Amino acid sequence: MGIRVAVAGASGYAGGELLRLLAGHPEFDLVAATAHASAGRPVAVVHPQLAGLDLVLGATDPTTLADADLVFLALPHGQSAALAATLPGSVKVVDLGADHRLRDADAWARYYGGEHAGAWTYGLPELPGQRAAVAAADRVASTGCYAVATTLALAPLIAAGAVFPTDVVVVAASGTSGAGRAAKPHLLGSEVMGDLSPYKVGAHQHVPEIKQATGATSLSFTPVLAPMPRGILATVTAVPTGEADPREVLAGAYADEPFVHLLPEGAWPHTAATAGANSCHLQATVDVDSGRVIVVSAIDNLGKGAAGQAVQNANLMFDLPETTGLSVFGAAP
Amino acid sequence: MGIRVAVAGASGYAGGELLRLLAGHPEFDLVAATAHASAGRPVAVVHPQLAGLDLVLGATDPTTLADADLVFLALPHGQSAALAATLPGSVKVVDLGADHRLRDADAWARYYGGEHAGAWTYGLPELPGQRAAVAAADRVASTGCYAVATTLALAPLIAAGAVFPTDVVVVAASGTSGAGRAAKPHLLGSEVMGDLSPYKVGAHQHVPEIKQATGATSLSFTPVLAPMPRGILATVTAVPTGEADPREVLAGAYADEPFVHLLPEGAWPHTAATAGANSCHLQATVDVDSGRVIVVSAIDNLGKGAAGQAVQNANLMFDLPETTGLSVFGAAP
Amino acid sequence: MGIRVAVAGASGYAGGELLRLLAGHPEFDLVAATAHASAGRPVAVVHPQLAGLDLVLGATDPTTLADADLVFLALPHGQSAALAATLPGSVKVVDLGADHRLRDADAWARYYGGEHAGAWTYGLPELPGQRAAVAAADRVASTGCYAVATTLALAPLIAAGAVFPTDVVVVAASGTSGAGRAAKPHLLGSEVMGDLSPYKVGAHQHVPEIKQATGATSLSFTPVLAPMPRGILATVTAVPTGEADPREVLAGAYADEPFVHLLPEGAWPHTAATAGANSCHLQATVDVDSGRVIVVSAIDNLGKGAAGQAVQNANLMFDLPETTGLSVFGAAP
Amino acid sequence: MGIRVAVAGASGYAGGELLRLLAGHPEFDLVAATAHASAGRPVAVVHPQLAGLDLVLGATDPTTLADADLVFLALPHGQSAALAATLPGSVKVVDLGADHRLRDADAWARYYGGEHAGAWTYGLPELPGQRAAVAAADRVASTGCYAVATTLALAPLIAAGAVFPTDVVVVAASGTSGAGRAAKPHLLGSEVMGDLSPYKVGAHQHVPEIKQATGATSLSFTPVLAPMPRGILATVTAVPTGEADPREVLAGAYADEPFVHLLPEGAWPHTAATAGANSCHLQATVDVDSGRVIVVSAIDNLGKGAAGQAVQNANLMFDLPETTGLSVFGAAP
């Protein structure tokens, strides 16, 4: 008998990807998947890509979830804290939502609103010290999708003193699944295909999370919606201090990481190369004209940006090899 | 020590997908991957999605391949026969190309040209008798992408006498990876995005393969290039005999098949739902106005249409569980 | 002072394309555009591509519309008849909806339901006799998008006795704008990109319209949703009689038509080539194996399939050159 | 008899769009279109969207071109200068290439290489003084695609002292037609669909052009290839001086411009909204966290970024209304 796992919020895109990963995971046994409006519907109808998975979505109630050894919460921001509070301490929890990511209650109030639920262990094992922290935790707040793409590119550079934390500029484009599965007119295929458009300019809720995770003190962050289902490409620029070579810092930071690849010089990340995988691809250079450091990172927003990251954290929490049930290779083209 | 596997033609799209599947296969050990123009280049450069796979493409010579227990040939049509002829009988071979699919030398001459290399065991285990035949074979000709999508929809109906074999009409649209990786102007992203266009109308080389595999005696087949990287949607229509219910025939034929799913009534196949998987999704109905049977099938042309199918055959040839290293679940959205 | 024109249903995709065409039309003056939920919103907000068009959407009431010389109705099926009934006879009307297309009340009841509003002049000028009929009419029912693509490919062949009307098989794929602008989950960009899927299989409401317009007596019609915003590619197959050469029949039928192009032999239609234009591109051949005639047609579903077609009809109704304000050239790539 | 116009380099994407615009232009008569490898082929075969345009591509020789009143050069960078030098002074020339854009010979050598051909009048009428300069010129260097998108967003802010010219960061994503029509593997549809990837990071040849046109003294510029055929979205950030409100500056600068629209507050540009048009859509805000000014601009890279811009310049050079033959409205969705 494996580890009993439940997923709350299983009808969305991150939830569907979680179910896919769990269905192929050799140690986690999916025992329940719950939803709100889709409760009562077969998983294979809600997620056509899971045809053959014989499971019906249940209602999201604590009793169902409390029976598991591990619960993933893939709920809209602001909904996971209340549900998590009802789960017994014996159940380990990985929250894919934002509720427990921020340590700063003021930042929570400013960017999300409502009451701050308090911070859990931040689930990005590639940060210094976090691998052990996640392994020791019973409650882990998995990362935001833009946050992981940006943080993996930036955090080692600030930590090593290679760039100043004071003038960081990020433009990051995401595939549409990052905007969720609720039917909104601006997310219709007719609108997004052939289109690029920014949104929440200068005011995205991942800003405080990125600052907390990287140590940046000033962050200009512009998110862009891109005409593809999956993927995030983050272009991160910062001013070099001259104290360390940025590419060497990244090479050192990720030399032993299974999921983060600094590409060979001259090769730049492609989001498609990470599709379906838990990988992050990175490249860095110095801009000829401005002298700025430019680091570009690519992830699958549903993989390393959500479901894959969550499974990676869960593997650590249950003392499994970190790569169990996860792929480092994307399904491209 | 696992089964030693080599891939010839590893630089193309089917080759890349094969490498991805083999990298995750628990029994097959990838020991060599060869290419023509890309020989000498690291796999991770040729296939960015395989960043982290530490392997350099070799030249395609028989000595390299003969050292393996199993060789996959993912070469352009007409190139695999010559290479296969040089491999010792002790090496099992799965050919993803067309060279050994057709039993009829005239059909080969008409649709492909050049000398007919002779037929191998046809690698579609879901056909009656073929699972055992593949398991017993040392040389297997894996199916064509359009052929598998059409055959899985049609063969059981003709075999059961549910439809006449005399007036079959198929329109099938494929993602662009089915057209290969050679840089041709009409395959540029600028040309294919936002575009649908037919090609090889009434003269596609999969026609004789489909007729051989299904028993159809008259086949109108129109392939269409679709603006997506992967996936085939085949719409198959035929005239019912009234002797058997088509949907029930399909349900019976595939009840125990791991990779073929007849969807619940009312649900129609989506190609995206099979992306990255070795699945085929099917649905059937009777057209209200014409009385024709309409069966629609969806596959990933690189999965069940190429690399996945090839691995499925190889699993059988080595007496492994048929689903080893293959997923039935697609990575969607 | 030009001809005063109003558009009802201006917030949808066909309505938006109508506004674009009317804004560039030298004889039609757009005096009012109305909508339901979007009434009161500036056109440039509802349709970002019309930034700079200084017009606010009004409520759809007869008084506003009755003040125009010409009214376009771009409403959902079943809503235009009631509105049209309130307009005075002095106002000419082009209905882009289905309400007045079918002559057969039974067909209406079967495919649309509700009361049959009666047929108007069918607005496809390329059909024999229809150019004059449209020019003489005050009320014109413009064609359905699939219907025009299929009819232009098929009608001349049946009329000339080149193919039998008894066994016509059509598979037609449409871009997503054909499914409208209402926010439905299956139309989200995340769902449609990378995906092909059929819908309303064997039961689409354009079947009776196509039969009426072409003379087909048995029609198998399968519509497919394709991952692109615009465009329809219809693959039409029928059994030849041997009485006339299909390609020559089409060449003769369209020799003098400004908007219908039979492509040079060997060239097949591309939907992208018709984007933004009022063109239909055609090609025909005989299938080698089955002997069937295959005709493929491409249109822009919002152009020749909706708004362009409607303006073409209106030009005729007001005795303007038929091509006024319309382009035969697509904006590609 | 209108103004006689020829296009050199008519087989590429910018050339095709020029032909489309010229075919609908009431004053310019297209008398010749030339190409290199495609010489001798009908335009309608090379550009399927121009089916019905009865013209054969000629060879690119000076004799053919010298017969025109106006010549557009849509050649690869480095090829137009030599050809232009052979044209008589009586022929007006608009160069869509880069050869005559830069005033600084060193910058030319550094970013393009080869001999500097010398600067022509820079063809961006929206810059102060340039409208009159273009109108008075016989030789005009039309803008680069990224340059126009960035310059329209940035130049007025620097000119007004609203932002510092010393720390400008731009990330701009382009549709694939911006990369041209040469068949290269990384531009295949299979590679670009579903993918975002940067290129020429920190070293793009439009950097000196943007600096020259805007007055920026330090520019970090990262171009990204986006999965769509057309469109550029440029995210431009700079440090405000506090001397002027950026949005008001833009509003003032473009109040009377026919092709540049500052969107209503809260609305952000969509590239799709400019498809096929000569428009530029802008929006600006101040980033909450960093205090940086963020301006986002959207254009059609083949419209305002190439062919549309060139026609706008030509209109001025021939004293025609600037908007003749150009649309401000995009064809969306």
C-alpha cells in the first residue's frame, strides 16, 4: 500500500496536471479528487486527457481529505487557508495556492486582500536551505508560477552579490492555462490566438513573493498573456555589481540540481522544451549596450510552475527521491 | 543490465519522441542514437526538450547499431530497408518507416516508387492476431500515423460486417510534426499558423496501408495540414450494412485494450487529449441525414502514430508488459 | 450623404467584422450599432481592433434601426425574425442569422426548433439567378458560413450533372470565431490551441441549408473546431457521373465571379489566404483510389462566411458595384 | 493615370503585404514586382492570399524599376543600398531595409557589418519634424519593426524630459513573419507553435536605430519570438524624472495622429487588434513597486512595422493624404 493522496480543486488546469502526474507516480496512490461545481462528474469527462482514469470527482469536504496521508490544495487564491485549517496535523499538505506563501501580512493585504493566513515553508527546494526545510515540513506553500520562473533566474545572482537588488526589471509571458479555466471572454481562443497583451501591469500579485524569495528590493514586473496553452518565459534584467560572473554563479548554483538546466552558451530557453516536464531552462548574458545582466528562464507553468513543483515538494516531504514520478524531459515539438 | 537499445534517425521529430520515451523506460537502456547531418551534435542541442540527456548523436552505421539488442529505425521512407538488411538477425528491429509495411509490391511501386523491400510483421497489436504476431517477430513494421488513426476506427467495423468496405471516405487532419523536420517554406510557422490546407489529395501513400489493414476496397482519403504541432483527427465515414451496431462493435473490440478508448456517448475525441500519450480516442454515431456511420479518432501522431506505437511493439517483442514506459494520459491543456 | 446603415448585434465577432468593413465602405455610412449586454459601451472597448472608431453601442430597439436605410442583423439564430418584423418596409434588411434561410418549415423545426419565420431571398449571388434576385430584394437572408463554403464547391457540380446528389460527404473545419463570442469553457484558448475536435456530428443545422442551396439529396456533414481564429476549410466529396469534368464545370461557373477563385491545378486552398477578404478559393481533383470527386474550398468564416457576404448582398441591393468596400485579397501570413 | 509603382523584393512577407496594400491603393498603380529566386513565378502562386492578382514576378534589375515613379525596396539588409544607387534621381525610393537608417557609420559597422551606405531621411512621420522631412524627401529609409514599436512608446517621453534616457529596458516579442520567409529549421511551425524563445539577446541590430530615434543613451533590448504570424508587443520601461506625467505626454504627442492610439486608461494593447492595419496602440502606467514608467505598444510588424509604414511615407512623398490606402482598423479576431 502506497501513500494515500487526495487532490482538492481537481477540476482546474493545475488540478488536472496533478492528477496526470499522480496517476504515473509509483508511490502516491490517488484516493480522492474533489471539486466544487464539477463534483459528481467523472474525472475523464472533466479532463478528456485522462480518459481511462476511473474516478469521480467528490465534493471538497474535510472528511474526504482528512482520510489521506497527503493533500494537495489546488484552489483559487484565498480559498486554501480555510480548508487547510480544518485538516488534522497528521495529514501533510502542499498548497498550490498563494495563501501561505507570504511572510509579510502587509504585502498580503496589499496584493491579495483579506486576512493573512500566515506563512508556511516556502516550497522551492532549489533555494539555499529550502530542500531541508521542505523535507522537514508538514505544511508547504508551493511557489507561484511567475515566481518560480523569476526566482530561479535571479535569486542566486543577488545572493552572490553579482547583481544589485535595487533595479530589477522583469517581463514574463505566460501561456493561457496560467489564467485558469474559468470561462472569461478575454481568454477565448478567438481572442488569444494571434495575440499578445499585458495585464496587471505594475501590480501583479507575484511581486511580493518574488521579492521575498530573491531579495530584490525594487522590482518592475510586467506579465504578458501569450498565445499558447502552457509555458512561461521570464526575461529578468538587473544591474551587475562586477563582483562575480553571473553565468558562473548560475552554473555553480544549479550544478547538482536535477530540474534546473543552465543551457550551453549560445542556446536560449524555449518554453516548448519544458512542456509536461518539471524543468527550468536558463541562460544568461550581459547586454552589449546597457551592460545589464539578462537572464531568461523557461518553465511549464503547470509543471515546475504548479503541479510538478508540488509533487517535487511532496516527494521531499515523504523522503522519496526528489525526481520520483517527474520528468525532466519535455514533450516537444 | 537492461535491454540495449539504439535509435537510427534520432534527429527528427519521431526520433526525438522515441528518445524521450526511452529515457523514461525502465527496461530499455538507450546506448546509441544516430543521425545523418546532425551526427556529432549533442542530443540536447538537437532536441532542446532533452536538455540533461548526456548523449552525442553518432553516425548511422551498422556497426554501432549491431551492438544493440533492439534497434528502432526512424528514417525517411525508403531508407530503412537498406540499413535493416545490414543488421544481424540477433538484433530485433522496429521500423517506424514505411519500407516494410506493404505486402503488395505493386502498391509499393505505385505510392512510394523504388524496389519493394518485402513486408514485415505489421505492428498494430490491436488488430486481431497481431499482438501475438508482433510478440513472436524479430522484425516489425510499425504503422503509419494516418493509418493507425484510420485503422483503429474502421477495421473492427469492416471485420464485423457492420459497414461496407466499398465506399469509405476519410478526411484526416494532422499537426505539422507529421510533415517532418526538414525546413520547407510551406511548413514555416508564419505559413501554418492560422491556416488549414489539404495536400496529396486523393493520392496519399497511406492509402494502400489503410486498405491492407482494414479490408476497405475503396478509400477516398484527404489529408489536411492543421495549425498545431501534434495530433491527428481522422473522420471516417462508411455505409452501414445494418448487420451490427457500429458503436457496440467498437466497444467490444477495444474493451480490454489499454491504449484505445471509446469515449462515453456524446463525448467526441480531442487531439489535445492524446498529446504525449500512446492513446487513441474514438467515438461513433450515425449521421441523421445520410445514414452513414461516422467514426472519429484522435491520436498523437508522434505517440500512437509513431514513437509510442513503436515502443508498444518493442515491449511485446521483449515480453514486457505492453504498457511499460508508455502513458495513456495526455498532457493537456 | 451616403446610405445610412445600422448594425444590430454589433458586439459579436460577425458584428465587429461588419463594423470594420462598413468603416471602410465609401457609400455606406454607419449611423448606429446596437447590442444587448454591451449596450452603452464604446465600440472601441468592445472591439479593440476598432480603436479610433468613435461610436457607442446602443440598445437594440426598432426605433433606432428604423431610422436607417439599411439594417444588418447579426443576432443569434432565432432572434432576428422578431426584430425584423418590427422594421418598416422602407428599410432594407440583410439578416446574417439563419431565421429566414430555409424554405422548408419542417427542416427549420427539426434543426432549429421554434416557429418558422418564412424564407427570404437567399443571399448567395454566385448561385444561378440569385444575383438578380438579391438585387431586387428588400429582405435578404445571408448564407451560413459552412453553407457558403460547401455550396460554392458543390452546387455547380450537381447543377451540371457532374456528380450525383445522392452520396455527398463533407468534412469542414472552422476557426473558433465561428462558434461565437459567448464565453464557454470548451472555447477557451487553453482548450482549443493544439486541438482538433468534431462537434454536432451528423446533426449540424447547416445541413438543410446546404441541401436546399446545392440540390444534394443525401449529405453527411461533419464539422470540426480548428485551432485558429478564422477560416473554414471544407472537403467536399461526391460520386462523379462521368457526364462532365468537375474542374471544368467549376472553371466555367466562376470565370467571371470576382470573389471565387478556382486555383491553378496543383495548388490547394489555404484558409489563411482568405483572412479578412471576401474570397472563396477552390480546387478539385478525382481521387485515385475511390474515383470520387474531391473539391476543397476555403473562406474566411467572418468574411465570405458572414460579414463580407452580407456587404456583398447589400451592395447589390443598393445597385452599387458588387465589390465596393470589399477586398479579394487576404492579409497573410 | 496614377503614380507608377514598383516593388523590389516582392516575394517575402513584407513584399507580399506591400502588394496587398498597393492593390487596394487608389493612387498608386502597381506596374512591376521583382524577386530573386521567385522571378518568373506568378504573384498569386508565391502569395496565395493574392489569388486574382494578375502579375508575374520579374527579375530585380534597375531597368525595370527605373521606369516607375516610386520604388519600394523590400530586400534583406545590406542589399538595398547597391540597388538604390543604380536608380535615377527622378525615381522616389522608400527602403524598407536597414541600409540607410543609421546616421552613425560605427554603429552600422558594429551591428550590421560591411560598408555604411549613408543615412536617408528617417521615415517615421510621428517624430517631431519628420512628417515634413519625409514629404520633402526623394529617398526615405522606413523604420525597423521593433524600432517603430519602441520609438512610438519612448521618444515623446525622453523628448519631454518625462523619463531619463539613461536606463531604458525593453522586452519586445514579435510574430514569426518578422523573421522572414527563408526556410530555417527554428522557424518551422512545429518549433514555434507553443513556444516562446528569445534571440539575439543584448545584441539586436535595432538597438542603434532605437537609440538614434529616441535619444536613449542606454538601452537593454531583448527580442522574443512569439507563436503567432504577426504582431509586435513592446514593453518599454524607464525611470521617470518626475518632470511630466508620462501618460499626458503621450496623449499630447499623439492627439492628432491618425495611426497612433493611446488607449483609454485601464485598457492594454493587443497585437491582434492591429493585424492588417497601420496602427500603433499604446498604454502607459507607473509600476507600483519600482516606480518605473511602463509603456506597452502593439503594432502589426508587417503593417506599421513595415509595409504600412512604407506606404504612409510614400503617401507623404507624393503629397497624398497620409492615410490613403491604409486602414487604422485591424482584422480581429
